[in-house]
Amino acid sequence: MGMNTSMPGQEGIPSVFSPMARTLGDLLYFSRSLIEMKPWKWDHSVHPLEWRQGVESEIKEAKKLRIGVMRTDGNLLHSFDGYLGICG
């Protein structure tokens, strides 16, 4: 959900809400709570996407969660990767 800015001309860079969480349960709670508020009724830029309990249950029953991280695409060295000495 975008927020209005206090200065004219900053409409091109909308601010957003995002969670800072310690656990996957916290992220789940945040996401479900926000989606169940049906923000698309008030903000035209939000896609109308209902919470899908079936998908949540299916993911919870999976044995492993895999997350992929692409450190670089070979064309651009990201400053974070360079700082850690991961690339190059």
C-alpha cells in the first residue's frame, strides 16, 4: 500500500509498509492481517488477491523450504556482495 508523501514531486517514489520480523510466523501474521483487510477497496494500486488458506496449508505440509539467492548476474557487482568479499 503506497502512502502519500509530504512534498510535491515525490509521487514517483511511493513509500510502502513492510514487516520486520524474527520468525516465519511473524511474517505470516503480518501478511495475512494486511491481506484480510482487503486494501484494494481503498487503494487502486493494490491487486485484489484474497488470502489463500489452501496454499498456506500446502506450504506448511511441505518437508523442506528452499530459498534461492542470486549473488550476481555476472554483469553487475552489488555493493553488498563486494563489501562481504563474496564476488571478485
